[in-house]
Amino acid sequence: MLKKIAIGLVLIIIVLGGLSFTPQFAHLKNFVSWGVHTIHDYKTHPTRLVPSGGKPQYWPLDASYNKMVISDSLLAIMDSNDTHAFLVIQDGKLIYEKYWDGYTPTTLSGSFSAAKSMISLLIGIALDEGKIKSIEEPVGNYVPHFKTNGLEKVRIKDLLTMSSGTNYYEFDKGYFSLNAYSYYGNDEEYMISKMKFQEPAGVHWDYRSGDTQVLGLIVEKVFGQNISTLVSERFMQPMGAEADALWLLDGAEKHEKAFCCFNGVARDYARFGQLVLQNGKWGNKQIVSSNYVQAATTPATYLKDAYENENPVDFYGYQYWMFKEQGHDIVAQNGLFGQYVYIIRDKNAVVVRLGESKTLKPVHHHQPEIFTFAAAALSILK
């Protein structure tokens, strides 16, 4: 009897082990291996190098660099929220820079969803170069899964504005949710194959990381390159990044996790904000057209907010967020646990905050801390 039980257990282990390599169960194996997600996942997940190019354009220091004082009360809040890096750049010069908890200008930190804005900029370049005819095009022109399953009418624009109408539910924490497949699975294409029609596209805003992952597949197809190489060649190198970055890959190392997972240093995150502040131009090079940058950073007010009484969406564009602080309009890249890049046009300023904040109940879809970080920056801006 004991022998039969032992053989049975061995067979069960073999079967379960085999299942862990199938698309349906691979994410469970990876979760056990990689652990709970943090801003340091580049240390445990498969990654691809995003080369800086080795020709850094260091930020010039303003005459007032680190001489301006943020109030003790604001600094205390920033510290209590586990801020690791806080940078403020105005008129193209670094005016404030502070690091906590052993972080330095050379420490890599994960972006989470702040990377979504980078994918948006790549879509802009694809449009500029005619690789994509229009954001009004059906997604099915590029991703076969969207030619069927009721998804035929989903446009690229709907992905950009988080209004695809699919069944990807961002807040589903189940072990077999699309969220689980997207972050821990072996193949992002498998996750996308599970996206189904739920409601007509282009009507309601509903935050879906899956929408950005589909944009990532479009980018890969039209450029014929992986996302890491594209970000290096189109942004990091021409903008003179100071350090190589890393981008997390799916378990089988087939695709970058386009919806998150760029890992860079604080000063290089600031370059993406400065690029938008300069309407897509860096030096003498127009990297992304100003028309696209303007559209991307304008709220998609034609959409309805199902979470707030069907009100017009005044806080989201093409993978960029918008909010106000002290009367200033601010455009932002936002990532889980408080990864932020702010563009404050009327101050000609860029702000970077990286850290490990707890996720709290949002205020108009924004984490409450974003207002504190914006207030801290505004307190020292000229």
C-alpha cells in the first residue's frame, strides 16, 4: 500500500511539474521562483539590456542646485512614503536631487506602469514614419487575435486611451487572472489570446494593462525589433542616457512586458519627461512629432468614466495622466508603488519621484501622494 501511495505521489509530482510548463500554469511556477512583485524585480526576472549608448549628456546643475529648501513637513511625508529618489529639473537644469535608503544616481529602479508612456511614444514614432497609417486603424490589422472574438472594431486609439472594452480587469488578483498571466506568464501573446469582448470599444475608460501589452505587440511588428532595442535607439542614445537600463521579459523571454517593467536610474527617467516638455524634440532632433505629443497629453474627454457617474474623462490621454495642483496643469507618467515623472509646462519643469509607497484608495483615479510630491516640487520652483 505504501509503495502504491509513493508511486502515486511521484506521478502527481511529475504531472504537476509538467503542467507548470504549459501556458495555463507557467505563471504559477514563475511566481514561486520570482516572488511578489517589487521595484527590484530586475534582480530576479528575465531581462533584456536597454543600452545607454555610452555617450551620456549629464544634466547641467543650476546655480541654485540643492540650495532650495523643501519644508520639513513635506519632507517628512515624502520620507514616510518610502521615497527613494526625488529630482526637480527646471529650464533644463537640475535644481534639486535627493536620495534615501542607500539609493544613489546610479541605482536602478523599476517603473511599473510609468513605462506605458514610453510605449505610447513609440506608437507616435510609428505614426510619424508611416509604419502605422492612423490610430483609427483596427488593431486586427496588426494583431490577428483582434480580427475575431468581437474585437474587430477595437482601434489603436482605444488601446492608447484604455477604452478597448475587453475583459481585462486590472484589479483582479486571482491566480488565473489576466493580471497573473501578464506579469508572471511565459508568453504575453498567450495572455492577449485570452482578452475577449466585454463592451463596445471607445466608450468607457477602464484602466487595463492588457491594452498596453497589445500596443507592445503592434510596436514589435511594425518596427521588426524588440522594445528594448527600440527604446535604446530611439530614446536612450539620442537623449544621452547616463546608464544602461533593463526591461523585464515574460518567462520564455519572448516579449518585453510592455505594460510595465522598464528599469532605469532617476536622471534617465527625467529625460522622458523633458522630451515631452520639449514637445518631442531633443536638441536638434525631433524624436516624436509635436502633434502626437500634444494629443497624447490631452485628456480623452469624449470617453465616459464608469467609476465616477459617467463623467467625461479629464485625467487620461494616450497612456499619460493629467492632474492639477495649486492651479498648475501637470502631465504624468504613473507607476505602481509611486513611480512618477511629472511635466509642469508653465514652470518649464520635470519632476521624478521613485519609491515603494503603499497603494491607497485613489482620489479621482490618482494616488493621494501625487499631490504632495507635486507640492514639494512647486515649493522650490522659480
